[in-house]
Amino acid sequence: MIASPVGTTAVDDLENISRLIDQAVHDFHPDFTPSVAQPVMLVIEDDDIDAEVLLRIVDRLPDRDWRVVRARTLSVALSILEIESPDVALVDLNLADAWHSDTVQALVEAAPGCPIIVQTGLDDPSVPSEMLRLGAQDFLQKGTITVDSLGRSIRHAIARHQTLDALRRTWSRLAVANEELDGFAHIVAHDLRAPARTAKMLSTRLVQELPEESSDLAYELGNRLEAALGHMDDMIISMLDYAGLRRELPRASEVSVLGVVNKSLELSEADVIEIDAVVDVQIDEDLDVYADFQLLQRVVSNIISNSIKYRSPHRPTHISISAERKGSFVELRLVDNGIGIPESETERVFGVLERLAHRDVEGLGFGLAICRRIVDGFRGKIWIDTDRQSVGCTFVVRLPCPPKDFADDIIIHLD
């Protein structure tokens, strides 16, 4: 049985940590000569017999000559990580000062650059998936570890960690680029709005000051200029709105789906009555989602508005709104019998400044782009379902249920 290389008391300064690391290395490899290129393996194991078995397997690994550093507790391991940067960590989940998730979470926070392989003697199938969810890269069952399985686990853990790290760096760069683009759009739109409003005001004054004997063409051109400048101002406001949605984090809370739909229909009541549309709502009162009421109401109102604007002249307008829970999400469906959207265009319409070729229908091309940005902000999804009908359009909005409804089934990150 190997002696305890690291004590169970906390280490308060780097000098003591360094001494303990040297002692740990010496106990595992008495003839060890330090090498800059030699990879380091951190073993966190409080059982001496298990540690000795693992060391013998490590010594037989064919591809690399590992320098093994052992800690008996999580607190000592965290202290070691302050001056060591191990290439991989093999972690027992049943330690004297930590248990399962606490161990993995602490190591991921302290050494985000170190791949983690967890090992335990517990025969619980839920443990591996939980540890992987928390940030570990692989899992080994005590008593079944071999040279082949350990070598394969180390290679896979390092490869997975490198891939995830590359993805995180890419995501970080994309997030910065998106933030810069949004900031640029916000600044440009803000700076453009002042001269645009001034030009609109001057065009209005110009039309008002036209002599009575001015031609009809002069009045027509003046009015068209005023309308064009008004349209430009509306577009600038939409640009500011779109850019601002990413700059302001959504305020997620428990939201009634029926409450949102009823509020949207209340705001659209005049338009619905004007075209004599029939609206059918089938939503349970206790169906909730994790979102923001005002932002979700904007999404629903925009889709209802589109159903009204793009209605068919050949039949009475009918809008059906329903919702149902599917696992840890709720799917809200808004179906109309309007002119529809070609299947080839169902994704393009969610882009900025993208509109269908209906020049007689007013619009700026921001509405559905804003809807998608709102829904994406709550880790949801919005799309057009083309499978279930031959006429009209079906919008589907999928949003997560409130956390209390599904415990740890999903994690919401509103960032």
C-alpha cells in the first residue's frame, strides 16, 4: 500500500503546496527526474489501494510517460491546481470533503483547461450523464479499468476537451463580433435618425409653402418625398429595435400562453373586426412558458398582423391558435388560410429586410427577424410548418416550460 503523499489538511501557501506536490510525485515515482515535456496527470483518490492499482495501469500506458500527482481530498487538489496545470485529471467522486457534482463543478471552475475523467465504484447509470453534463469528458467504472480502456479514455477526454475549447473560443469571438455589429448598427441608426427626421420636417414645410398655383405634379412629388422620408424613419426605428434586442437581456419569468394570446388579440381587435375574420383559440389556462410577457406578446401580435395583411381575397379569413406541451417545451401554433408562403421562402422571411414579393402590402422586412431574435433569446425556436396544409401559413413557436415544471430537464441560459 502506498503512503499518503498529500495530507488531508488544507494548504495555505504555495511553498507548502510545492513541497506536497514533490512528495506526491516522489511517492509514485522515486526515481523520477523532472522533464519539461513530460505530461502531468492529477489523480484525486482517497483510497490507497485504488490509487496503487491505478498507478500500475498508468505505468503500463504505451504512448506517454506520465508524471502523476496525487491528492487525497478536493481541497488539496484545488490548492495544487494553483501552481500545476495537469494535462488530465482522474477524479474519484466519493471524497472525504466533497461528493459527486461538488467535485466536478469545483474542478471545472478551478481548471477549465484540464480534461476530467471521473471514476467511481457506484453502480448508478445516472451518474455518468450527470458528470458529463457538469463538464467532465469521460467516465470509468472502478474495478473494470484496463490499460486499453484508460488509454482510450485519456485520448478521448483530451480530444473532446480540445474540441469543446475550440468551440468556446469560436463562440466567444462570434459573440464579440455580433455585439460589435449590433453596437455599430445601433450607432448608425441613431445618428441617421436625426437628419432623416429633419429632412421629413423640411419636406412637410416645403409642401405647405408651395404656392397655390403650383402644379399637381409638384404636390405629388412633395407628398411622395414626405412619405419616403417617413418610411426611412420607420426603418431606422426598426433597426434600433432589432439591435437593442440583443443588447438587453430578456426578463424571463413564468408567462401564461393564453394570457399572451388574449392580449395580442385585444390589441388586434380593430383589424380583426374590420376584415370580419374568425379567430379560434384552443389553449389550456394553466399552460405556461418561461419567457417575457411583453416580448412574447410582440411575437404573437406580429404573426397575427401578418395573417391579416397576407389574407386571401378569395375566402373569409380564419385564424386558429392552439398550444400544447411537448416534453419540457410548449409549442404554440398559429394557423391561417391566407395566401401562404412558398416552401422555398419559409426560412428567408426570417432574415432582416427580407420580404415576399407583395408590393401592395406595407412592411419593412424587420418583423419576423425581430420575432426570431426574441424567441432565440429564450432558447426557443420559431419556424413555418409546411407539412400540414395546402393553403395559408402555419407558424410554430416553441418555448421552454417554467423551470419548476420540469426540474433539471433543461437549463435556460438567457445570454
